[in-house]
Amino acid sequence: MSYSLYILKSQSAEKYYTGISANPELRLSYHNTFEKGFTSRYRPWEIIFTKEYESKEIAHQVELKIKNWKSKKLIEKTISGEILL
């Protein structure tokens, strides 16, 4: 089963969120309605980047790489295509 890495951008603040899901659109609806924690504070969210991987494990490795950057600039370079994952 393929999994997608997705990056969300808050429409109410200059915040990004990175995650993985087999269905990013469905996951977005959870972030915008049911989800608690970080994403609930900066609703609404929109998907601004997705990339599909052949397995959950690979998608998770890329997600951790991005989260370890802790850098808005590197996330923005990924979104613009300057950094390839």
C-alpha cells in the first residue's frame, strides 16, 4: 500500500505541519475538525505539498527527516522544489 507524505499550511498563522497518510485528503479533514493538539490551534489547514511513496516505512523516514530539520526555510524549499525528497 502506498503512503503519501503531506505538508499542511495553516491559513490562520505562518505554521506548517508534516505528516503521512494513505489518504491525505481524509487526514486533512481530521486536522480541520476532530484532531486535538498542535493542528487544532491553527485551523484551518490546507494541503500544499504531497509526495507518494511505495510504503509506509519510507514515507515515515522522510517525515522524520523533515521534522528533524525544525526549519521553516527548508520546508519552504521542499515545497518549491528546491529540495528533492
